[in-house]
Amino acid sequence: MGDRMINIFANEDIYSREVRKLLRRKLEQSGFSVPKQFTPEAELVVSIGGDGALLRTLHEYDFPPIPFLGINTGHLGFFQEIHPDELDEFIFLYKQGRYDIQNLKTVKADVLESGKGYMYKGLNEITIKADNPSTIHLNISIGNSFIERFSGDGILVCTPAGSTAYNYSLGGSIVDPRLSILQITPIAPMNTTAYRSFTSSVVLPEELSVTVHPELRKGSGFLVIADGMEHRHGCIDKMVLGFSETEVNLLRFEHYDFWTKVKSKFL
Ligand code: NAP
Ligand code: MN
């Protein structure tokens, strides 16, 4: 079957659904087919919505290697490459192969709870927080060195692609995604005579991992949040964070420039 298939996902709002219908018609007129369900044989995934929609599609299909294209009908659209009024240009350029693929690194966390292992991945970040209002204490090692007993709301470990999301709101640095570094960013760190924690982000090279030994919380537990998707844990014996092997491939066109995007979204 020489069929060129493209998966399309859209947010539930009326506008995103309209864009989906229009795109589907245009793609079919250009000789592509649009399967009803996610098809791994497809050559492209189009996600219509905001960054959140793209993140949810990625997680739902477990980070497929197929390139993704985001069409922005959301609020910010940092990952999203085109606007809904650019569908014809997109199809024209795509058919001629006039695009680049931006490879983005992902972060992963291996969580051990009562002898059971869990693995989470994130394109933006993985966060560990309390599941109730009281402070958490996290013993943090970088590589093989014990660094600090963190006290506060929690920490996140973000990729360069995620540096412009939650990390940026917390005062973390914006990182060019051509760099392979992870950033550990504290969330409301406490610095008193009772508790001592780093108050700024720290930046790590790709070969180092971060090990977290959370302190037991009586009657409560932890939330591990990957790209905004939350997972509840009781006690966590150990959590190891680092880069994952998985990359996310985003379609980018000629005009794409990371710093132009940063400026247009933040300044
Ligand atoms: P959300 O709470 O609806 O949206 C948070 C905002 O972050 C949205 O405007 C979203 O863009 C934007 N965003 C997502 N990824 C981004 C990126 N890589 N660079 C710049 N902005 C980005 O949640 P969501 O839409 O499902 O997105 C999940 C992300 O929200 C998480 O990964 C986390 O980084 C972020 N978050 C931020 C805060 C905060 O800043 N205080 C708190 C919690 C979570 P769209 O409008 O295009 O969706
Ligand atoms: Mn959103």
C-alpha cells in the first residue's frame, strides 16, 4: 500500500475540531489519507491545540518516533509550529520535503516504591511534590555525590525544551534546545536556620543523573508529575532522573528559530 498516512489529533473545542475537518479535507485532496485511529505506520502526527494538547498526544501514544507537527489553537503554542490559516503552505512545503526535524531530548524518572518500579517520561519536565500542603524533604545526589537535603514544595528536573514552561515561572533559565543539559529547579525552597536548600536552579551535563531519596511522610505521599500529568505515590524509596533515550521529533519550517520564538512568546 503506497498510502501516505497522517494522524490528526485535535482538542475538543469547536475551533480545533473545525481546523481538523478542514485539514483532513485538504490532506485528502493532496493524496494523503487520514486514519480514524492512531496508526503507527503513519508518517506524521498533527496535533491541533496548544502545547498541552501536543504533550497529551505524545504521552497517550507513548512517545512515538514519528514526527509531530503542532497547529496552534491554544493559548501559548510554544511547540506549535503553524497557525490554522497556514494549512495550504504547510501541505505545499511538506510535499516538497521543505522542512527540518527538530530533535528534542526527553527526561525520565525511575521510581521505586515498595520494591515496585515505575518509569515516567517527560518532554518538558518531571516534578516531585507533596500530595498535601506540608513541606517535603528530599535527599538529593548528583552523580555519586550527596548534595543537599532539600526542604520546600518540591523540585523539577527539566529538559531544554521544557525550560520555557514551569521552570521559567519558577525563575529557572531558558536553555537553547541545541544544548544537552538538565536543569534541577527548586519549588519554594526553604532557607532558614532550620532548613538549607539551594535557591537557584542547577545545571547538569547529560551524563549525570539525579537521585532523590524522599523522606517518609506520615499519612501522606508524593505526586510525580510528568508534563502536567500526575501520578500518585505513597512512599517513594528512590527516584532516579536523567535523560531518556527517547527523542521527540518536531517538524519545523524554514523560518523557525528558537530565540525568535522565545521573544515572540515572552517579551
Ligand atoms: P496548563 O497548566 O494548561 O498550561 C501551562 C502553560 O504552559 C500553557 O500556556 C502551555 O501552553 C504552556 N507550556 C507548555 N509547555 C510549554 C513549553 N515547553 N514552553 C513554554 N510554555 C509551555 O498545562 P498544559 O497545557 O497541559 O501544559 C503542561 C505544562 O504546564 C507542564 O509541563 C508544565 O511545564 C506547565 N506548568 C506550568 C506552571 C506554571 O508556569 N506555574 C504550573 C504547572 C504546570 P498552551 O497554552 O499552548 O497549552
Ligand atoms: Mn494548555
